[in-house]
Amino acid sequence: MSQIRRIAINTGGGDAPGLNAVIRAVVLSAARRGWESYGIRDGFDGILFKRNYPSGGIIHLTRERVRGITHLGGTMLGTSNRGNPLNEVVTMPDGTLQERDRSVEILDALHAHGIDTLIAIGGDGSLSIARALASKGGLRVIGVPKTIDNDLDKTVVSFGFETAFSFATECLDRLHSTAESHHRVMVVEVMGRYAGWIAVNCGISGSADVILIPEIPFDLDKVVSKLRDREAQGRSSSIVVVAEGATPKGGRRSVLEAVQGRSERLGGIGEKVARQLSVMTGKETRVVVLGHLLRGGTPTAEDRLLALRFGAAAVRAIEEGQDGVMVALDPPMVRYVPLEEATRRMKTVPLDCDTLLTGRDLGICFGD
Ligand code: F6P
């Protein structure tokens, strides 16, 4: 194993509660081994757009700098979910679009700082970028999985997910009383682009009556019949949880905006479902979009601990000579999985998983 001198850390993609805890664990674990840590600001923007960072796009992360951040949401380094530095789309003066690979700039900047290893904390997209960077040579990469959507394969869970679904559950608890008082249908839209984990977990824990997820195309007639059954039993209010990526049978995902060089922005499915349910049932409906509230706030104790475990394990991985791997939870252990395997497929909700079956046994309608 070559001599380790300096580690760089970056956080990419949407933020998740627990990112700061990972950063602190990396910095302290590295310091114990006599290694220095540096943080790249806003994904790789601190390198690629360094003129925007007068105080430095790569910052030295000392013990003092990471003191007292374990419980804080967000990321002290900033993040970015725009574009891919290996495939940046630029508009030329004549209006045409061209792609360029800026990996050499990133590698050169890291080497100029004496950095030989990158700990990339991110979701599917950011980890794929890290893997591609590593394949150019001259940089070791260790990935740390981050997603509130829980859609990263090869780790049982990643930090941020529990915080997100616990908060969503608390919101459902609060919505029951107002729904009952007004005899309304409350439609609650939660994040979950391709995977319905947040919707399923909060919907079941928070006693929703209907849960619509991307994995199960929904039929609103089934939802209406569930609401009518409830009415017949004297239950005049209902809670419907909808993941942002849920689609009607034979229909499309609800896209708010398609932007060049990044994933399309989803949203609006809650509003559509509420409007149609109101027409179909004649009942008053209201929509609550939890959206980015699910990404903010203090990580739960469980997420904090997991984030700290991941950060420390990433540093141990470097010490053990690992390269091109992601740390992954395989209780009771944190193991290393090749980045290539970890980013190959998305972890969606299996239709036969016991959580979903539990929901069905409780009488929850999944729109099918
Ligand atoms: O973190 C993943 C995610 O929460 C998705 O569920 C959602 O579609 C996306 O982030 C929204 O990200 P942003 O609004 O920050 O682009």
C-alpha cells in the first residue's frame, strides 16, 4: 500500500441528515492515524469553479473545524446535484451543446494538494462519478452511501432514511386529528423518486389508509373503493400517502421540470391524486407536500450512529488497502462492497417483502 498522506472528502447529490457526522468521523479517525483531511466544497464545484470560492474550494478539515457537528443536519461542505464533471454539458457561443470531461482538472487539483485518496459520500450518481474518477488512475476512492430514499443497493440501509421516515410518521400522526375533525381525505406527498421506502415505512407506522409507491402502478378506482368501505364503516376521514414517483397504471411520472444535465424534478402527483379523489368521491380533500422537510433537521440517534460508523469504517478501509469500494451495513458489521456492484442497480421495495405484506394484512390499500 502506498503511503497515505492526505484524504479528501466530498458530499454529492441531495443532502441527508448524518452527512456532518460522517465528515467528523472521517476527520477524527484520519487524525488518529496521522493523516490530514481536506473537504471539497459543493460536490466538486470547489475545484471546477474555484473562482467562486475566494476562501478556497478545498478546505483543511482540522479537529476544531468539525467540533460539535455530529447532530447537525445538512453538510458543512455544501453539496451539488447538478451535472456530472465527467460529462459536463456546455453551451457553445453558437448555441450548440457540447460535452466535456473535466476529470483531469479534478485529479490535478487533488494531486496539487498532495491528496491521494477520496472519500466520496453520495448516492448512486455521486458514487458512479467517484468510481469513474478512480478508473482514471492516481486516486484511491472509498464510497460512503447516502440517500434518504434508501434506494442504494448492497447496504441494508443508509443514514438519513430513518430520520426522514420518522419525521414523516410524526406528520401523519398530526394529520389524523385534523382529517377526522373535518371529515376529509388528506393526501400526503413524500419523497421517493424510484423507490417507495419512505412512503411504505411512514404510511404503515403512521396508520395511513392508502399508500401509493413507484413499484406498484395505482388504479384510483381501488383507492376510491377503499375510501367508500371506510365510509361504510363510519370512518369519514382517510390518509393517503403518495411517493413523488408513484404512477397511475398505464400513466407517467409527474414531472415538475426537466433540466439539462440532471435528473428531472418530480412533484405534483399528490395534487393530481387529491383532485381526482375529490371528484370521484365528492369528499373534501387537502394535500400536504412534505418534500425537502424530509431532508432537513437533526439526524436520529440511529442515523447519527450509522453515519459515524460509516465514516470510521471508510478510514479503516483506506488503512486496510481497500480501493474502489463502498462501506455498507450488513448487521452487525459494516463491510466493503465493490463500488461497481453497489451502483449497478437500484434498491426498490420488493413486492413480497414483509413490510409490504404487513401493510396489506393491516388492510392498507396500495392502489392495486
Ligand atoms: O435525495 C433524493 C431526493 O430526495 C429524491 O427523492 C427527490 O426527487 C430529490 O432528492 C429532490 O432533489 P432536489 O429537489 O434537491 O433536486
